[in-house]
Amino acid sequence: MTLLSEESIIESCIKMAEKGAGKVSPNPLVGCILIKNGEIIGKGFHKKAGSPHAEVNAINDAKSKGFNVKGADLYVNLEPCSHYGKTPPCTDLIIKSGIKNVFIGMQDPNPLVNGKGIDIMKRAKINVISNIKEKECIEINKIFVKNMKEKLPYVTLKIAQSLDGKIALKNYSSKWITGIHARQFVQGLRFRNDAILVGSNTIKKDNPELTYRGKKKKVLKRIILTRNPATFTEKYNVLSDEYSSETYFISTDISKSGYRKMLSELYSMEITSVLVEGGAFVFSKFIEYDLFDDIYFMIAPKIIGKGISYFENFEITNLNKSKNLRFEYSRKIGDDILLYYKKNK
Amino acid sequence: MTLLSEESIIESCIKMAEKGAGKVSPNPLVGCILIKNGEIIGKGFHKKAGSPHAEVNAINDAKSKGFNVKGADLYVNLEPCSHYGKTPPCTDLIIKSGIKNVFIGMQDPNPLVNGKGIDIMKRAKINVISNIKEKECIEINKIFVKNMKEKLPYVTLKIAQSLDGKIALKNYSSKWITGIHARQFVQGLRFRNDAILVGSNTIKKDNPELTYRGKKKKVLKRIILTRNPATFTEKYNVLSDEYSSETYFISTDISKSGYRKMLSELYSMEITSVLVEGGAFVFSKFIEYDLFDDIYFMIAPKIIGKGISYFENFEITNLNKSKNLRFEYSRKIGDDILLYYKKNK
């Protein structure tokens, strides 16, 4: 008998799964715990695309410690896979290992799995309990869920602005509005995404590096929306630095269908998540067309007055038709305030 | 011997003093505690302009409970007064009562007192310790401190806006951007101020009541900046409701000196604090001219696009010259976020 609740064990799986963030793309984040006679006998998480799944790591962990996994309970935040990918199906291993009960956080939204893993295990007389802490499980795998359901990358907007909603001075004299701590936070956002996307103006005005410069290792694709790729030369960092092969110019029709097509194209490039970092026009289009999932507003303690507003493309005539967001959390970062919202679906 | 620290007792004085907020104007907020042999023997705070001071209430409280205040220690967040106002000087009473030690949070910024109270008590052989928790004491009496030092009302801006810094739709079709809980919070701000100030457009577009509608009793003066008072008729609430005698039209030159003169005029009307509630032009002028003390931003989870920006009167060419604010705190209020800043001095 275990003293821990099913919910708290799934929460521990989620925490372990989180360690793979930024590394497992295009795979989901998964953590797995094995319990036998009230004791945790094995743990594992998915560390990197192509490497063993969490369930395999947990079972191997138990075995390496000398435990017999037969009759154990397996906890995992996502339904075990039942298909051959880069690795064999986890359901086979679970059945073969003699696992007794399987506790699952959420069904796999991957149409290749989607309940099939559960069915296969049930047919093998394993007791399966599903949808434990489902909301939390969906949240950590929000990128994977969108990928599977919509075949589109997860889109996060990062908007650094003044209190009066300006993202730059009229004369573009300042590259940064927010402080150094907020910019460090952005490095963390970059780490969790496959690509950074900006408009051509951002490259021309700011000549940014658009790289991850944190402690871990990560090379991001850099997507630049432009109708004139030829105007970009090696005088820009994104074309002259060591990652220049990861810079892609995409020519996009500025209509809603053009933007949708562009996102679909990114997904076909195996980009599962994209961080949109500007500028005004690009932010505005993603918001106007409802093509974003999350927005991080980094708000500097400044009032700028006349400046570049990021969103003046359309006029709302009725407040009920304004773009409503769902507040998630706020945090003080240095002198700035982070406000994190999701699209209100 | 008391087990409580001087700091914690002054903090208790501050808490008591706070109970007078919104009621003591033009007086400061004061709380007083008497301690003898380690025991609190009397407490009092200033409840209302014209009524006895905190020290008097605390000494009377002790006496009414049968204590002899001779030899007691007196704690008070503000230096006791030494001049005749609507009531006799507290220093006389303290000396007469045989108080042994006096612990003071901050010196009275009133030029009529300003250390004189301390001097008088010291000459009477009372041991006086000052500037305990001074910063906190100054903060709760920020209105009084500004009044005394600058002979101007304390100016608080309350700006309800969308995330993209818009305070209204272009067509002004919506009176409120923020939700009901944020508007209830604004009632609390109104309670703490002597007057509400708006521009003439706000009256014409929204026809607001501009009254305090909370549980306590409070009648605010309503200041409307306009060059054409004659255009306002009884069709507007501020001229037709039961408080119409508290509505004042002020014609102000829109220059910085004009705004300064206007504030000085308000102070001469015994307005010690004013809550500026809009609209765009008035906010902009107070910010541009640095004539505010605090700003409460109430940020709705909306993006409006084209709309009324509150601050486009001037252009900053260098980010170092932007209006920098000092963050104080944030709070979620219903679906909205409150961000509270002070002017960065």
C-alpha cells in the first residue's frame, strides 16, 4: 500500500517530465514512476528526442536497483505509446514486465495512439486508471497537444512594452525597453521553443542575434518574415554568425490565410513551437488573426508617449469583440512586470 | 519592561492611524499607544478632523480604564503638535500627564511644528526618541507630507486600460474597460481622496456620477477642467444629483504653469488629495508635467487595437528621458490586474 495519493504521484511525474523541456521536441514531456509495496522502485523521464521513453527509463531504473517490477504500479503523465516510432511501443514493455496497475494523467492526443495504448493494456488484463490531474498534464504538454490536434506549431508572443503599450520609441533609438532581468527570462522562453520568429523590420532596425545564450545548449531556428529576402546581407547577425544555416526567410501573404499557411509550413519544417518576438506589425497580425496561444507581456515601468504601438491594425467597435485573454500569472522581474496570458478560447 | 520592540509598537500605531483614512483630512493620520510596566494601558487614534488628537484619546483611554499615566511611555507615529489648532497642543498634555519617554515615528513636516514639539518635550525633561519606522510613517501620511511641504494636493492617477494601453474604444461605445471588482477597488481610492478630477470630455462622453458609493459615508468634491462651464447643464449627473453643490468647474490654461496654478487653487479650496480619473488628455498632461504622485493602472485582459491612447502628447527621443515610475505592488482584481507605481523622484 502506498501512502501517496495517485494525484501527488502524477504531479511528481509532471515535475520529472519538465526536465526534458526544450530538449524532447517533437516529442511530448513524459515522466514515469514505478511503485511496489508502497515504495518507489523506479523513476524515469524522456530526456531527448530519439532516446528511450520515460516508461523504459523507469523500468530500467528499477531493474538496475535490483527490483522485480512484476506486480508493480506504473504512473505516467501521458498514455504510453502503442506504435513503433523511433523506439518500440511502451505498451509491449509494460505488458511483458507484468505491471499490475497503470495510472495515466491524460490520453495521448496523437491520433496514432489516442486511447489505443489504454485498450491494449486493458486487453492484457492490466488495470488502467486514466485522467488523473488531466488539466496539469495537458498544460505541460500544451505544445504536443496543439501539434497533434492542429498540425501547427504552438505560438507564444513575447511583447516587451511600456505601461502605455509602446514597444519602441518613434525613432527606434532604443533596442530594449525592458531591463536585463526580463531579457534573461526571455532566454528561458527561447530555450523552450524550437524557433524564433520576427518580421523583417526587426532585423533591419535592431540587427538582433536571436540566439539562445543561456547555460544549456540549444540552437534555435530563426524565421524571418519578408517579401524581399534578397535585401538581407551578411551585415546582419542572423546571416553572418555560426548559426546562419538556421536562418530561414519566409515570404508570407499578410492575409489570415497567408499566416495560417506560413504556420503550417513551419510545422512541416518540424518546428513544434515558435516564439514571436516582434515587431509591431507581426505581433498585430498574430493577434488580429487569433493565431497565437500564449502571450508574455514584459512591462517596463515607463511611459513613452508617442511611440510604436504594436496593435493598431484594426478597430473594435464593441468591447465584447475585443481580443480577450485569460490571465495566468504575474511576476516582478527586475524593475519590470511579467504578465502571462493565454488566448481565451 | 516591555517585550515589544519600539518598531513593532510604532507599527501598531500606524495600523490604528490607518483607521482614520479618508476621514481626517486635512489632518494627518495618527495613532498612539501608552505603555507602562510592559503593559499597554491606553490606545487612541485621530478619528476625524476637529476631534481630539490620537495622544489625547490614548491618555483618556488609559485614565478611563483606571490607569495612572504618570511615568508611562508614549508611542506615536507622528511628532505631537506644539501649537494651538482646533485643539490645544498635545505636548502640553504629555508634559502635564508626567509621561516619561516619548517614541516618535517621524517629525511633523508641518512648518508650525517640525521639531518644536520634540524640543518642548525635551526641555520638560522627557526622554524623546525619534524616527522609528520613519519610512512607513511617511508613507501613510504621504498626503499630509506633500500638503505641508509643497502646499499642493497629493495627486493620484487611476488609469483603467487595455493591455495595449488604450483607455477607450475609438467610438467611445464602452464606458468601462475593466470589470466590476476593479471598479469596486476604485471606490476605495475615492474614499481616501478629497476630490475627483476629470476633464470635460469625460463628463460629455460618459456622464459619470463621480461619487463614492461604498459602505462608509463620504462626499467628494468633483472638479471638472473646462474652458466652457456654460456648456454643462443639468442633463449631466454631476449637476443634477444631490451633490451638485460639490461640483466645481475650473478653467485651466493647459500649460505646465496653468496646471500648477490649478493644483494650487485646489489646495486653497482645502482639497488635500485628488484622484484624477481621466480622460486621455488630462492623464497625459499630469504625466507630461510630472504633476502626479501615484498611478494605479487597472489593466483589463483585452487588446483593443485602434483606440484612445492616453498619452501621445509628446515624443521621447531617448529612452532615458521617458517617464520612469517606481513599482510598488501588483494585485489581481477580478479579471483585471492592478499595477501600482509611484513617481520616480
